[in-house]
Amino acid sequence: MKTGDGRFGYEATGDAALPPLVFLHGIGGAARAWRGQIEAFSDRYRAIAWDMPGYGGSASLAAVSIAALADALRDFLRQVGATKPVLVGHSIGGMIVQQLLADSPEIAGAVVLAQTSPAFGKPDGDWQKSFIDARLGPLDRGETMVSLAPTLVKELVGDEPDAGGMVLARDCMAAVPEATYRATMLALLGFDQRHALKNIAVPTLVLSGSKDNNAPAPMMAKMATYIPGATYVELEGVGHLANLERPGGFNAALDQFLRAHVAATRVTAR
């Protein structure tokens, strides 16, 4: 599907009158990475997954930053009529959610921060530079997203990931335009919303994977302590792609959170 102005591509299921549940993918993802979730929740929600700018059917931004992506998300939510949505942000998608909440605290009804971080650190930090170099270096040496996708996905996942999910993960990664991958990766540099965690005033699920090396579980557990009333869930044996590695476990954690904290789900569950 496309928004009216053609800027954003997205996938959606569920009646338009149902409460909106919006999924935001990571750097190697796409809207279609969430099909196992938008189908599972379409009986109770208008379940929507966007293609982040530069991905899939969405137009690129002139300059990519977390702030610019948050502004784009605000525009997207307005165009699809998602008022007070539940926002589910994975990895950089979770960073975008944090940025949006810092700028517009009342925009969401609840949020899920899945395998993400409140900060990436200094642009000139040694760890940050090594992280970026490790991911962009192969492209500099002539590799392509298609050739890199199997290795990149393998390095991200944990124990015994779902076979179908891994096919989808590799397909999404391979389809990311190189320019988009580079620009979005560089947008991580300098991101820091640690100071804003205490101001998140909506029900929040912080979800980690015990085998996630990109957003380590201990870091996420600590992050949850700074968010008032946050619920923390750690999925055992899961790497960085929880919704694709263990779709059943991810969906169960999300469902439990929604039933406990979102009125629309509690009502329809009776």
C-alpha cells in the first residue's frame, strides 16, 4: 500500500476502525519482515508496518538522521490516520520511537522498545567507529547487499532460529539499497536519548534477546529501570531478530503486554 502522497510504502491488515498497532523495522528490515505480527494481531488492531524512508516502497530522505526519521514517522502516522497508536520499534525503529516520544510525548498510547538502545555514543568513539567500519567495510571492498545478506543475518541471530524467518530476514537484508544501508547506519552515530527515558509516560515494554550482541540484554534490562513502570521481557536464546527468529515467543510477549496495558485489547479479550 502507499500513502496518499506516495511518500511511504506500508503493509496493513485489520479493520480501519480498530486501534492502530504500528511496527517499525531495523536497518536490515522492511515492512514485510512484520507479516507474522500484523497477521497475528489483525483481529484486534489495525496492524500496520511501514517501509522506513529509503526502504521498499518509501521515498528516501534528503538527509538521514534519527530526528529526520522521527519526523517522517510523525507524517506517516498522520497520513494513515494512526491516532494514539501502539508503536513497536525494533533496533533503529526503537530509537526512532524514543526520538518521537521526546519530541511529542503524547503521540502514542503505548510503546514496545524491542532490541534497541537509548544511545549509540560519540561519533568519534572507538567502539562506534569499529562498529560502522565492520558493517560498511565489506561494501567499500566491493561486496553487495545481496552477497553480504547471508553472513549479516547469521551474525545477528541466536539459537535455532525459525527457518522461514531466516529466509525472510535474508531476503529483506539483500533488498536494502546500498545507499540507504550506508546512510541509515551512519545515522546511528551520536544518537543519545538516555536523558529522556525518565520522561516516557506511556505503558512500555522493553524486550530483549539473551543472545543479542547488538542490543545486549543486560543493557536493555538497565534501560528498563529508567522508564517509569516499564515491563521488561528477555527471550532466552534469541539474537537480534526476535520477531523472525521466534515469532511465537515474540507474539506471545507482545500479546501479554497489550492485554495487560492497552484497554482496547482487554475489552476485546473478554
